[in-house]
Amino acid sequence: MISFEMPEKIEHAVVLAETIAENMMRPVSRQFDENEHEIPWDYIEFMHTSLKAMGGGGLTPSGEKKKKEGPRISFQRMAFQTEVLSWGDVGMWLCTPGGGLGAAAVNAAGTDEQKARFLARHRGEKPVFDAFALTEPHAGSAMPAEVRTTAVKDGEEWVLNGEKIFVTAGNKALVDSEGFVVIWATIDLEAGRAGVRPFVVEAGTPGCKVTKLEHKLGIRASDTVSIILEDCRIPSENILGSPEVVKKKDKKGFKGAMATFDATRPVVAASALGIARATLEKLKELLAERGVEIRYGLPRSRMTNIEREIVDMEVMLRSAWLLTLKAMWQMDEKKPNTLAASMSKVRAGDVVVKITQRAIELLGPLGYTREFLLEKWFRDAKINDLYEGTGQINRLIVARQILGYTRHELS
Ligand SMILES: Cc1cc2nc3c(=O)[nH]c(=O)nc-3n(C[C@H](O)[C@H](O)[C@H](O)COP(=O)(O)OP(=O)(O)OC[C@H]3O[C@@H](n4cnc5c(N)ncnc54)[C@H](O)[C@@H]3O)c2cc1C
């Protein structure tokens, strides 16, 4: 039976997230946008303490075992929390400690021992961050086939060399806390995708250095960095997955990356929809203050153009949310979700860009001014159509999934 009721456990998490979003995020949203690279420690400390009290070290589920009764809901809960916290402030949500993209990769590709070893730090005294570094100066979308960062085995260690760019929360993971970054490197340059593996590089490892903090259009509370790896030595057991390369047939290496994206793309979708909802709510509030109420019950032909546009935005928002929930439900049920994950990401990326842009157009100068957060949300929106695979790349994945084509047949 399909139920559209929100489970009680999710409801509790949503109420807490709403309180945080309204009281800890919105009031300082502008401050952290205007002071790029300032770290929202109050929010971080509070989240660390409350997530720990709730039994976890972050928002990312850690492979919840099937309980005797009731469905698994961790990924769906994370979607709701993410949507609400991004409604509060998406840049700050990206500063949530524990369980970032790095943890998602460890969860997707690591052994139980590795999960315990790397993720336990998120439940420690201090907030700890993690990050995921796949993109390199010469390629992003073409990854992981084009990875040039190398990992060479030397006795009981791997030696990493290369450069990674645009790493979300890289500074928090390596400089501001005792965290880690999952670095994607090749153990065999000749083998292409088959040679690519994720490696966990912990904060303080010699040879791993943050070299640049980006200045960005949006999500300015979140740090995005470049990382250089120069003869960076890590223990042999920090490789996630098998160190063996079986050319052409071996898909295990990058399977981990793909599994990570199946888990994280719907999260980005949920985040995008939080910004879109914030915008739509503010748009309706400002219109109402100016005497424009939306008459939802009217036939479309009798509505004004603004009313029709608002109704269309509601449809876009809710349909994208249902796709996102489907992708997360499939994650919870351990069903393949590549199609729904990419679909939700495409749809939510489009929806947030359209709604934030149209809100500014409809409100005119009111939308453009810094008096309101609408112009900030417009700037925060676009990243959702870029990271975790651009809109174009996710459309390709959707097409391949539907048509049953391989990447060689459709690229
Ligand atoms: C703020 C921010 C944070 C980021 N965080 C991370 C992170 O934490 N970790 C990480 O590894 N990366 C991160 N990235 C990198 C991001 O994932 C890449 O920017 C993205 O994958 C695109 O890669 P690219 O920039 O090299 O663009 P390119 O791959 O060069 O693409 C350029 C354009 O061409 C299009 N294109 C490329 N190939 C095709 C194709 N086959 N068909 C149709 N169109 C195509 C793309 O859609 C895009 O519009 C981040 C980026 C930003 C801006």
C-alpha cells in the first residue's frame, strides 16, 4: 500500500529542523552571505550536539539495518531535513558537520571496518567534516574516466600525487577539523575507469594541502577549495574497494563513485527544493502584502497571469519533491535508484532556477534589492544544476537508463 503520510519519526526530525532553520539560520543568512568564508560555528556546534544526541554523527544515514517492524526511513528523513535546512540557508546547511559527501562515499564503497574507522570521528567531542574530491583542473563531467591523480603502492602505503579542484567543505575537513577527504585517484593510468579508486586522506597527512579558497556567486557560507597532493602517503588500508585491476571487465572501482551519486543526487534535489520553497513562500507573502491573493479554486481560464504562474510553480515544486522522495525511498529499500536519482536532480535543478528567477522578475526591483533574501536565493539556486553532475550529464544518465544504452552508445 502506498501512503503519503509523513512517518512520526520524520515529523519529529522536521519540527526540530524547522526550529533550527527559522531561529539559527534565517536570522544570520545575510551575514554569512556577505562575509564569505566566515564559519557559522554556532550552527555547527548546535548541529553536532543535537545530531549526536539523536544517535548519529551527521545527517547521512550509516547503513541502517532492516528492523523487524516498519519500513526503513533514514534517507527519506534526510531528504526532509535537507529541504527544511536549505529553506533556512543552503550555504549553512552545507556546513553541517559529519556525514558529507566523503561519508557518503565511505558508506557506499567502504567495508564495515572502514565505515567504523572513518565515521566514528563524527560522534566525537568536536564537530568534524568530510569531503569528496573527484573533479580535477582538466575535467569534471568526464570523471571518473579522466582521473589523472595517481596512487602508487609502496610497501604498506599508497603514495598520491595530483590536484583536485572545487572540493566542497575541503577546508573544513582538512584545516578546520580532524576530518578527511575522499580522493579519487587511479592505480593504473592505462586502465581508464577500471583503474580509479577512492582513497581516504585524513586531515594532517603530510603532502595533502589546501591551496585555494574559491570566491563564489552563491552558497558563500560553504567553503570550496583546491587541494594539492604531493607524495602524500596514506596507509594501504585507506583504499575503498579492491586494489586489483582487471582491465575492461572491472567495474568495481568506479561503482563506488556511482553509488555515492545515487545517494547524494536526491539530497541535492531536496536542497534545491528547500530554496525554491523559501522563494515561493516569500513571493506569495510579498504579493499578498500588495493585495494580490492567489485564488486557488478558480478555473485556470478565470485566473490572472500571476495566479497561473504561481500555480505552475507549486506544481513544479511538488512534482519535483515527489520524484526526490521516490529516489530516497528506493535508497531506503535498497532498490536501484539511478534513474530516479538523476531525474530528481534534473527536475529540482530546473525548478529552483526557474522559480528563483521568475520571483525576481515578478517582483521587479523589490526582488532585486538586498532588503530581501530573494536575490541571494537566486544566486544560491544555480549550483544545484552544476554539482553532483550538471543538468546535461544527468539528462544523459536518464536517457541511457530509459533507453537501455551504455555510455559508449550515448554520450
Ligand atoms: C561550488 C562548487 C562545488 C563543487 N563541489 C565539488 C565537490 O565537492 N567534489 C567534486 O569532485 N567536484 C565538485 N564540484 C565540481 C562539479 O562537480 C563540476 O564543476 C561539474 O561536474 C562540471 O564539471 P566541469 O566544471 O569540469 O565542467 P565540464 O565537464 O567541462 O562541462 C562544461 C559544460 O559542458 C557540459 N557537458 C560536458 N559534457 C557533456 C556531454 N557529454 N553532453 C552534454 N553536455 C556536456 C556540462 O554540462 C557543462 O555545462 C563543485 C563545483 C562547484 C562550482
